[in-house]
Amino acid sequence: MTLSLSSSSQARGPWRRWGLWAAVLSTLAACGPAELPPASPALRQGAALSTPAQVSAEIPLSTSAAHLTNDNAVAASGDGLYLVVWREYAQGVPPVLLGARIRASDGAVLDASPLRLTSSSVSMEPSVAFDGTHFLVVWWDSAGLPFLRGVRVRASDGAISDVSIPRYGGSTFPNLTPVVAFDGTNYLVVWWGYAEHGGTIVSGLQGIRLRPSDGTPIESTPFFIPGGGSNPKLAYGDGHYLVTWTNGPVKGVRINTLGQVLDTVPLTLSTSNASKVQVASQGSSFLVVWTDSANALRATRVRAQDGARLDLSDLLLDASANASTSAPFAVTFDGMDYQVLWQSTRGGVQTLLNTRVSAAGATGAGTEVSVSAIHAPAPSDWVGIAAAAPGRFLTVYSQYAPVMGNRRPMARLVERVRASVSPMLPVGPAALSQHAPAAAVGAGRYLVVWAETDSSSPPNTHILAVRVDAATGAVLDSPPLRVSQSVGVPGDRREAAVAFAGENFLVVWTESAGNVPVIQGARVRASDGAVLDAPLLIGGLFSFAPDETPSVASDGTNFLVAWNGWSLEGGGPSWGVQLTRIGSADGQRVPGSNVFLAPGGLRPQAAYGNGRFFVAWHVYNQGTNAYGARLDAATGAVIDTSPLAIATTVAEEKLVAVTSSGSQFFVALRVGYSRVRALRIDGATGLLLDSPSLIVAESSATAPGVAFDGNGYRVAWQGPLDGAREVYSARVSTQGQLGVGEEYGFSSVPATSRVDAPAIAAEGPGRFLVAWSQNEGSANRVRIRLVNEVP
């Protein structure tokens, strides 16, 4: 439905008079409420196709009355936040512009109610830019003859800085469709309109520079831009603005910071006709994006210095984009890459999509991210994008709200990261078998430990290790360190675990060199790899009682070692989870620290956070269920004398892994015989924060490995995904959100490989190591990769 322009319309006066120009010029958008789109299907969580990305939940920006429509959303970034601007109107209610500031770090909307940027005027088609202190919003006003206006919004508090909203471009002739950019000193506003030039009334593109201090024009009159274009788009980089428009093919003109037009004959930037265009800059070049006559979404780079195309052929971003709206796609530069946002159809659903184009013009397979399912487009639906940092940007769009029966402005934060993944690092010369790796990090070094079977007869298994420089990825020990020092003593040493405290790592393992398995350990100095201890007897307190499956965690001063073993607590032998603490400085058992924690508990795993240790295990009940308990790290006292129920359904829930962010503990476990699930536990209260638990992987052949990198949890597993068997990792935020598509595949693992759980350790945000074992023909070998995410 469009608004009637007849004399019988209920809403008369200046708001209607712009329609007369629309009929003459055929360039103005209708301002009445559009046809209601069909109800949207349930919104889907955005998903990446192989590149790491995380898409937030929808951020609603307006709770206006149901009869009001919101559209024409645009955004700009600056000072750690975004300003989103949109139009609101209804039948009989003139369009006004509203805005909201969104904090870039977490998506919080900073304004309790939307900022009202215009009042009783008829405000259309906003554009926004940032100057370091203020956002400048420009639009055209149709309260009479269409003219341009602008207002500054202070980023720090959202205050409107202009009491009297300035007018640009004169008031004698109509001016429309403004766009604005900032060059570090001044703004440039470009628009389409009519003006008197050389005694003749002409139409075309015009421009004027504005002072950021007060938003007033620098030139007394606008300057003309040759080429007869309309609907301009604008970006700035390295001393040059680029104005683009479509007139057959994409056309462009460069303007310097003095307002001088550098290209008296417009540049031709596309090889075929185009319908719509957008542009962004990375500094020395621009990325021009357009839809062609077949609705394919294409792009090319343009050098700022001379306007030359840098790509011999167009970059094809989507063979069939939806270009039916007036602004169906947008582009920005995030400091490292261009980010393109557009509408298309995926799986029969209208979808908002994002892809990344590098500054060098590389698109790469698998860089597409599904941001949101959206309603069928209406002509007034725009999409917008703005970036706060490399790989971190905001998308804005109109979403149909079935409850309201109208469109509402929505936003989603998207985080994309580029990762540098090291080549596979070997950990020593060929051996009969290497398996069951574990890893920890401290003092700028990773320590990767594993069990290795030699070629002696009968074969013996020892615990070996290498240090890896966390900054460079260099393997520092060749040959590997021999941690279990029992050279020549036949036996089976397995199930190694490792943690770091002070200046040393503590490696623990199950030692079966004698008749009964026991728990042994040794400290390894991080700085030089020196093994500081002959093996320490940690478990094996009773000569008749086997001990196995150790785990270790550290509070920075002492280590907590947990394992399966026998105890005489309660008057008779009991099997379950045993604990003790080991001093990091001397490697000695802390007196009185032995605890029998969980009768019947199996495969315990330990972590530390904010003054508490947390130990999780599984136990056979009617099924297999997972439990946990917190301990006071200073005293060793058990806080949860009745264990916390972590997973107690009828499914098989076992093979837990634990880590901590400090205030939370994070547990991942295998459910059934394949699925990996995860959940968070409040460290202070012991309350489960996720119910139901989060599905991390639908299929896994192993127990998971987990680590906290200072920003999010990392989960690693080995299992089939998309028909392959591979080692993978994924990210889970501290808010319990799975990193959408944020999976790394590290190695295709032959089906003959052992199904050891992969090891993972993190040195800092986005920097972690994964180790696993894989079959390489004659033997299983441990392999390592380091990941460094460049945001």
C-alpha cells in the first residue's frame, strides 16, 4: 500500500507536497507503510560456512507502537560504539529519524529510549559518519520543497549538539539522497538535486564540505560533480573521496580534501550495466560493490591515487542476490578486510548474508556467513553495516515483527576472526607409537606430553615431552624430554596429564612398571626443560590397590592431583576419586591434603578458578552420569559435600573435561557414544548456568579437551564431521554461546588412528595449541598445531 496523494487524503500539507516532485522526478521513495510481509519463519542462529564467525542474538532498537513502521536503517562506528539511525512513520504520521547508540564490546543499547533526531519535519533517507567526537546525520526533508538537513550527535552521551538544525544545498530547488563521509578534518556531503548553473537549471550530483566543529558549510555554494549521476554513494581514503553512482555501468569521480573534482570525465568502474552500488575504502584503494542487470552481486577495487581498477575481472560475490529494495546491500572496511552485507535466498529462506573480501581482493571459498533470516523484502528495507575493529562489526536491517504486525529495526553483532594456523609440528623421531597427548602453558611455553612406546623387546612405554615457544611456535626440545626417568625399566606408562604453577610444570601419569599401577609425577622447569624430580610417588598408597587416570590442576602455588584409586576411608577398601596437593616449589605432598572425594567416581578431571578447585567425574548408576565438587584451594576442604549433579539423564554421560574462566567452571563431556555437550557452572554458588547443556558437536569418537583462552572456552574433539574423521576445535563464549561456524579442522585422521582425546591449551585470547595422535602408516604419531587468531 502507498499513501494517497489525492486531495481527500487525511494527512495534508507539506508532507504531501514532496509527492509532486516524486511524480515529476521519479526518484523518491513512497513514505507510507508498505504491504505487510508474510510472517517470517523462526529466526535462525547465523552460521558460518567454514570461517570462524559468531553472530549475536537480535538486538531490538525500537519498541514503538504497533502501527508505526521502522526502516531505512544505517549505522556508523566510532569511540567504541555504533550509532544506528532509522526512519519511523505511519499512515498520517510524518516520517521522523530516530537513533540509538550500541556499545561495540557487548551490544548493549546505551539509550533507554531512541534518540529523536528530527521533530515535525518529514525526514527521509539518512546517512551518518563519525568525526572523532560527534556523529553527523544528514537526510533530506520534504516539508515543502525537498532540501538537505543535518544534525550532530555527541558519541559520549547521545546529546544533540545543534539546537538549530542546519540546511544544506540551498532552498530554491529540490535536493535529495545525501551521503556523508569524513576525511579526518572535514565532512563531505554529496547529493543529487537541481541547481542553477550558468544561467540554466540543471540536475546532477553536487557536494559541499562541512566543519565538524559546528556542522556549517565551508563553501558558500555547492560544487558540481560531472556525469549526470543520481543516488550517489561515498567513501574516503588517503586524501581522496570516491563518489559512485550507476548510469548504465558504475561510474565514479574522485574528489580531494579541498573539494576539487579530480576526474572531469567520470571513471567507468564496471564492465556491465549496474542497478545499485555501494563503496568503502581501506585507505589506498576502494571496494566498489554493485548488482548487475542479472542481480549478480559483483565488486572491484579502485586505486585511490589514479582511479584505476585493480582487478582485471569483476569479483563475483553472489550469482543471485536480492536487489529489489532501494539499499539491499552494504559494505564497510574493518581495518583489515572489507565486510559485505546483502540479501539473498538460502535454503528457500530470505537471508541476510555477509562475506569477507581482503584488501588484496581475495574472496576465498567458505567465507559466507548467514547473519539472519529476514522477512520478504519491501522497497523501503535497507541493510547497513559498520565496523568497530578488525573482524568485529554491526549489521542493521528491518525485521518483520508478527506481534506488532509491522517492521522494526534490528541489529546483530558479528565477530569474524582470521586465524594463522601453524603447519603440523612433529614431536620427535619415528617411534613404534605415540599417543594420548596432554598440554599446558606457562611462562611463554607450552609443554606437550605424551606416552611413547619404543622398539625394545618387550616394548616399553615412557612419558616424553617437548616445550613449544608460544610466541613463535618453535619446538624447543629435540630430542624430546624424557619425563619418566625409568630408563631400561620395562613397563607401561600412560595417561599423562600436565599443569603449570610458578616456574614449573607438573606432569603426572599412571606407572605400571611394577605389579600394581600407581600414580607418579615429575616437575619440568619451563625455562630450560630440566626434569627436576626422580618420579614422585603420588598415588599408590596401598601396595595391593591399583591407581590410574590422573588429572592435575594448579592454583599458582600448589597442584591438585585427582585420580582413581582405593581408600580405607569408611572402614574398608573403597574405590573412587582420590585427591592430593603437591607444592610447585618443592614437589612435595602438602601435609594432610589427601581426600577421598567420590566413591565410585571414574576418570576425574580438575580445574582451578578464583580460589576454588573443581573436580568432575562420571559414575555408573543405572546409566553413566557426571558429577562434580568444589574445594577450597587454600585449605583443601570440600565445599560440595553432596556432589553437584552435572548430567544425570538416561543417556550415557561420561568422559568429562573441565576448565575455568575464573568465575565459572566449564564442563564438556561426551553424551551417548558420539555427541559432545558443554555447560557452565557458577564458581561461587555451584549452580548450573546452562539447562539444557549446549551441543558442541553431534559426533565425536573421543572425549573432548577444553581450555580457557582469557576470552572464551575452546573445545577440541576427534570425530566425523561432513563425512570426514578429523580433529576439530570450537569456541564457546563465557555467556554460553557457541561460536557460530567457529570450527577449525586440524588434520584428517585415518580410521585406524587411536581414539585418544585431543589436548588443548591456550596462551591468551585467540592463541592456543592443539595436540592429537594420528596413524601415519606404521605407527601413531603425536602432532601439534598452533592457532593465532588475528581479529
